[in-house]
Amino acid sequence: MSNSIAGGGFKPPPFESNKIPEGIKSILTSEEEEEEEEWIPIISSKCYFPIKIFFSTIKSLSLHPERNSSLILRADILPFNSTDKNKDKTFILRDSNDKLELFEELNVKLLPKQPRRDSKIDQNILFYRSNTESIEEDEIKGKTKEHGLVITIPQIKFENEIPFYHPKVKKLAYHYESIIPEEKFNKSETNKLKEEESELQKEEEVKGIISIHYLPFKNSEISKLNENLETLSIEEEEQNLIPDPELIPRSKKIRKRSPLAGPSIEIDSKKNNEIINPPAIILNQNADIPINVKKDKNGRIASEGFERLFRTSLSLLETIHRHGYGQLVGYQKRRIHDVIVPRDNFQDLYLILKDRHRQLDSRAPKQGGLSKLEDVKRHVWKRQSLLSTPDDNSLPTKVDLSEWGEQDIAIAAFLMLLWKDMYPPLPLSEVVSKNEEIQEEIREWDTWGRPEGGFIDLGCGNGLLVHILISEGYNGKGYELRSRRTWPLYPLKTQEALIELPIDPPSWFPDTIEEWQSGIWPNKPKDLIGENSFLIGNHADELTPWIPLLSLLPSIPVPYLSLPCCLHSLDSHFDILDFIAPEHPHSPKGGFENGLEPGISRYQSYLIWLGWFGLKCGWYWEKEGLRVPSTKGWGIVARKRWTTNEENKECREWALEQVNEVKRKGAFKVREKEGKDHL
């Protein structure tokens, strides 16, 4: 398309919004119900897509509210409530005879990302549009204006039940009004030729106006402010009669939360002993109010609640503008998630694990020097929880994980669900007997399938992923070039699973295919990659390209998950910008690049190269865009083989050729322990 940009994206027309002046009556407020339901218009903007896309866009955003707010995890669809007989089947617009008919209804439950802080909330979403028969009649008369309306109703009784991430309104509405192009009817033949516009011109034609309206709670801060602004005259201002001081925000200091601020030990007795967040850092001691504070037309400081609602509405409208235009031009997401592991299952388990491992802290004591903290992306235990397990009741109840801690928990959740799908479940009797022996309660995942030979995390770093999996009842080991300062701080069971190992993959392979087939060779590493195990390469750096080859070492090849980060070939840096995989009978349909981000990049080329490497080792190409806070969040999953026993031998012969070539060139350098101790 002519509006496409590099990388497979699109460039929508400029977003232009208009703040609706105070005192303007909303088109949604009917004269009969003005006292009961007085809607307030807040903002509007031009719309470049038809009413059909307006409805589909808002429905999509209603089903995926996480696209509007980073505080929302997802929305679960609720069953339709057929017992509600008071539902308005029609909606009459003000100052017109337009009667909108209800044609669809949606019930969802919004789930927050921080369930300890924010509550869930149910929403009832009603979709109205102009009567179809009246539209057909208007077309005969030369009028085709259409109206669309979507009303979102939080299912609560009181205003204080609304969580922080949701606008504090009784109802929120999106109104679409189409624009009638000039001279659309009775065109001459000359005018009809103008219809042969370019594709871009058609796409960027303004199709309508979208506006957002809200229905405030009675006696709320916003409704009080609107009443005061309407009744306060200029003469009263001259007499220094100003609105209630409670409606004007108190003077504030400019504050910003410190990225190093940890959890406070202060307790708020009014909120069930919840921990109070630490104080923010004051950036400007002399500032009474923020420089960019919003004021009304008379110079008064605007209500914080109203300003927040306006900013939220502005963001919602801009999201509708961008997503709606994307639908118009046929935009497709650059990264498809949840191909291998279902989203809901992953998110639910992720939240459980995140809560169970809330004792993780991003701060670490620094050895030497005056500073007490270093590298906020590392992981240690909080002082209260040294050598503790996730089930320890003494652990703190409200702690934010660092970004990298969240990533390891997300990877652990993905692995647990992947293994559940790959391996048969464990017998309940066996699990009960084992847990009684070690005096632990049975967890939901204790019966889930898992690799019989345990997991092997090559290049495990600080051991956090190993610890999470060990803590949740999985067996495995983590190998690293050198021990880290965090290792002695883990519980004993985790410490025993973390092993120092010189990184020298070429020396782990046999010299001949006959030795490999026999399973015995002089330099074979003992217990490194056991039978029926599962390999993990979590940002394994130089080991990343070796993982497909290493998966062939056991008599039966073992599956693996590789999360590539730094770009390495077998013995040097990977520097191919546009790798094209050679033809192979089992190449994926659509090519290795199918489903990756469009365009050319060295990282995408590296993923394709690793996929082709895995294919040559006998693994079908599977990938997953993991839900982790990383720009390089792709995971390569090798779990299905295309080979027979004879073909396994051919794969090993090819792998041995690669290893011998590395040995011949002598370019691979064995990493040695060096420098200061790492975390």
C-alpha cells in the first residue's frame, strides 16, 4: 500500500483532537432524561474510516484493553446476562429524530497486572447504530449520515469501587457521526471522474467525527466542578467568591519516583496494614505547582479528576484513531504471541509465580566503595528472606520485581506450560507420597508433565531461572563458567543445582560418527546433558548456536528452548545481515521469516540462521514471541523431530562436520574466569 512504511508498519493521518468547550450540551443527553442522565462531551477528533471499522475497532480494544493501559493484564469474556430486561434497546439522540438500535452486547471482566494493588472490574458494553431502514430511506432522499454509539458501563454500585486504571465515571460513550461528502449526489459525468482518486487519497478521506462523552457520578468531584463552573459568574469572581477550596488541588512539589526506590517498611493502618510506597524525590524545591498545570478559561486550576479524565480520553481517542486506520489499510501485527502456549494460561500462571517470588529484589550490596547498591538489573534475596522458599509466611507481601526478575519468571511460566503439553502427567499418588515426605502442600502444577531427566540451563548466569524452577518442584541443573555472588544466597537445594563448568563445547563431541553411535568416547562430559533431559539457552551468548548441536549428544536427541540475544556463530560473531536459508525438504511453509517482524535486520537474520541450524539437526522450526520485557524476546522451541533413526545419524554426521570445521580453524576461544566476581 502507498501508506506503508519501512518495516511493514503504516503511517496514519495526523491525529487532530478538539477539546469540547464547557457548557456544550451532549448529543447523548435527551431532553426527557436531562435531569437523570446528563452526559458531558469531553473531546472529539476526525475519523478516517467508516462506521463498520469504528465498531470493530472498539470491540477489539474492549476485548484487548491491555492495548489501552499498561496496568491491565487482559479481559475475560463473561456470559451474556439474558435476565436483564431493563436494557435500553434503543437510544434517541438529542435535537434529532435519529433512533439508534442496540445490535450487540459484550460483557467482560478486566484483570489488572497488579492484583494485590488493583481490583478486577466487570464491564457491560452496548453497541448501537442508526436504524438500517431509515438509512435506506435517507439514501433515497440524498442523505446518508450514520450514527454509531458504544457505551461502556462499569458494573459497580459506588464510585470508590472503580480501580485506578479505569476512568471514574458512571458510563463512558464513544459516538461516531459520519460526514456527508459535498455533491455526493446528482454528480455530473465530470464529477464522477473525480472518483478515480489514488488509493492513498481514498484512505485519507475524512469519513466522520468521533467524540467521547461521559456520565459522571452524582456528587462526584467532576460533577461538582462542572456545577460550580456553570453557576459562578464574573461578578462573583470580582467579589472573590471562588469555588469550594476542596475542589482546587493543593499546591504540589514536582516529584518523580526514584528508579532505585525500594519498598518501604512503613505501614498504613487505615488500609489493612498495607505497605506505603517510599517518598518520591523532590526535583524542584521552589516550585509550588507544576509549570504545565492546567487551568480553565478564567485562570482557575482545573480539577485533577477532570484533567486525568481528559488525558485518558485523549489517549483512548488516539488509540482508536491508530487502530482503526490500521484496520482500514489491512495492517497486521508484526509479532504474533501465544502460538505455542495459550495467553490466558500463561498470564494466570505468571501472576501466581510473580506473587510467590515477590521476595526477589533488584538491589545488590556492592563490594567495596561508598555505594551500598549496584546494578538494579541483578537479583538477590531480601534480608528478611535469606534461604527462604516461596511458601515462607515471613516474606514481605508487597514487593515490585525488577524488569529482569519479571523476565525470568515469565520464562519459567512458559516452560512449565510447555512441558505440561509435551510430557505425560505425573500420577497423583506419586505426587502425594513425595510431598508428604518433604512436608509440602500439593501445588496445581505438581502433577503436570516435565522432562524425566530434568532441565539443563546452559549459561545460567546468576541462577535465578534455575532457582524459580527448583522452588516449584522441577529437577534440573544450571551450568555457568564461574559461580556468582548470588549463588550462596539461594536455598541449599538451589545451590546444589548450580555448577561451575568451563565453556568448551568443541571438546564435548566425539571424533568420529562411530564413537557417537556407540555412545562412548574419551572426552564425553559426564552428566552434562543426560538422557530425556531438556536444554535451556536463556541468553546463553556464545553457547546459543551450539545448543542445536548439543541436543544430539544423548542417544535420543533432547528438545530445547533457546532465547537468542547476543549474536554469535560457532566460533565468532554473527555478521550476516540477510541470511537466506538453503532449500530443505522440511523447511517451514512460508519460509523461516514467516511470522517474524517484516524488514531486514541482523537479529532476524540470526533467528533464521538458528532455525536452519536446528532443522539440519532434525528439529522442526517453531518459534514464539514470548511475553517478556525485552526487544529480543523470541524463543526458538525444538520439540518435534522430522527424522527417523537413519536420518538421526545423518544429522549427527552434519553436526560433526561443523564441529570439526571449528576445530580445524582453531578460532574458538575457551572462556576463562577473569575480572571481579559477578553477581
